[in-house]
Amino acid sequence: MKKQFLFLSFALLTLASCSNDEETNPVANTPAAASNVAIKQPTVGGANQPNQVFLDLSSETLTPVNRSSWDFGFSSGSDFRVVINGSIKMAVKQLATSDITLTQTSDASVSVGAGTNPASKGYCDNPTGVLTGASAGFGTAIAEVSVNDADNKVYLVNLGFAVSTTTPNVGSVSIDGDSRGWKKVRFLRNGNGYKIQYANLDSATYTEKTIAKDTDFNFTFFNLNSGTTVAVEPQKAKWDVCFTIFTNYFNMGAGEVTYGFSDFITTNMKGGTKAYQVLTSEFTYDAFTKAKIVEANFTTSATDQRIIGSNWRIGGGPSTLPSVKTDRFYVVKDVTGNYYKIKFLAMTNDAGVRGNPTIQYTILN
């Protein structure tokens, strides 16, 4: 691991402000150059923010993955939990039946959108990243998979949106492409793994696949179109932060609703990465040393992956361009216990095109 001052530029993938405008082929994993200063600009799609990008701080490795390449993530932990792909605004609703052969109909209310979907409906995963909870907006939108097959209900699944290919105005994003349609899906246990059953809404027959747990990873990811597992996150000990479009909860004055955010950054909470924010009114970035770290400040990030979130930038508006908040930086403790200070230098390229952030970080010894 290098112990020098690093500069990373990311043509990020998934981030905007509180924008409901919310992918392309990923580039190969890109380690930083072996020099005192490293600048990285992986091709991640600009204003359409097509990829999720995972960064491992210690190895300086970037792993971009097309955000529409997966639908469900199957937890590798001791529980039996399934997450949905919030980066493409998926939503699910548990039905009253456990019979997947029955015809179902789509329901426009099962979606991500401010004003129409209170978080309490439980159509989306809780954005903290905590998997446990008794629905109603807590834990995963899909109930824990029961050992008793009869208890596992069918879910109506809104597959969200394809990645947009529309070019937006400079400083804006265009995230949502065409609707990806609907499926009915049921989840079962298979020993220490899972079964997934899925079909079109009007089909009396279904496809069934088995999915094994792999404890080297937080999740095993599955793509409905290909009917196969797919590589998404690196091994859980080999990434620290992820740049992504994100389905968050947002309070617009009348309680929390589901809302799509661009330019969002999550931490690898499940793998053990922790973080906290520091305001420059307390410490300047340059003056901040390892001795100034307060371990207790990491506590919140142990149960919330959104510490960086959208807090690092201003999304802009009709008359203002997006910008980086220069009054703050972040302290990150990686999965092996190394400490870093991180600040963001830009969220657009020189032409003002969004989805091109620049991040600077250094290890604290």
C-alpha cells in the first residue's frame, strides 16, 4: 500500500442531486499509477452515469460495473436476505399469494418517486444498508426468506429503468431511460443458499435457479435476463467506497419518501469500512493528521452507508451549476484498519459535464 498523497479523478458513474433524472460498458479495473500523485479518469459515462464504480483505497483500484447488469443481490451472511437494484430504481411489493403461476398485473404505485411513495410502504430497501427490519420501510423490501416454503410470498417487481442515452444540458444528468418492465418473483431457501423463481406477469410457468452464498463477498448478484449470477462488487475486503445512482429516503416536509439521487457515494459498511465528515471550520484538510482522528465519530457509519452520500456536493438548479462543497472532507477507515483523509475537488469535467468527479486522498500514518 502506498503511503503518499494521492489524486484520483473519476469519470464517476452515478451521481446527481435530488434529481429524479437518474450506465454503459464498464472499463477494466484500473490501478493508480506508481507515482507520488495519481490521477485517474476511468470512462464511466458522464452525465448518464452508467456505471457503479468501486474504489479500494489501499490498492488504488477502481472497478466499474454497468449498473443495469444486475437485479437482485443475495446476502452471503448468516441471514437470508435479498436486496434490489436501487441504482436503476427497482421497487417491489409483496403479494398475498405464494403461488407464482397465478396471473398478476402491474401497479404503477410500486415505484420510486417523491410525493407518491412514502418510505413506509416498504417498496424499496432501507438506504442505510441495514438488512434486518420488519418491512414498512425498514430492512430489505423483500422479507427474510423463510425456511418454510409456504411462508415465502410472490413479489410484484418493477424492474426500474434502463440507462438513459439522452444528452442533457451541461451540468445536468439524464439517468432514466426506458422502463425495464415487470416480473413476478419468489424467493426460497436451498440449504444454505437460495432459489429464485421468476416469470412474466401473465405466465403460468416460471424459471427456477439456485444461488449459492460466497462468504468472500457481501452479496451474490443475479441477472434475470441472462438467468445467471454476475460479478458486481469486488470481494468484501477489497473495496471501500462506491460511486452510484442511489434510491434514498428524502423528507420533503410530509415524511420520508423514496427518491432517486445521482452523484451518490456509499461506504462498504458490510465489509467494515467506516467514515465520518470533518468541517474545515474545525480542521483544515492539510492540517488534519492521524492524531486528530476521533474513533467515536465512526460509530454512525457502522449502521449507515450514507455518511458521504450526497453531502459532498451541491446539485445545482435551473440557474446554478452543480459544485463541490469545499467546507468539508472525510476520514475513512478501511476494511484492514488503515486511515485516510479524502476530499472532492470536482464533480464535472472542464466542459461542465457531470459524472466526472475528482477525488483526492492520502493515507494517515
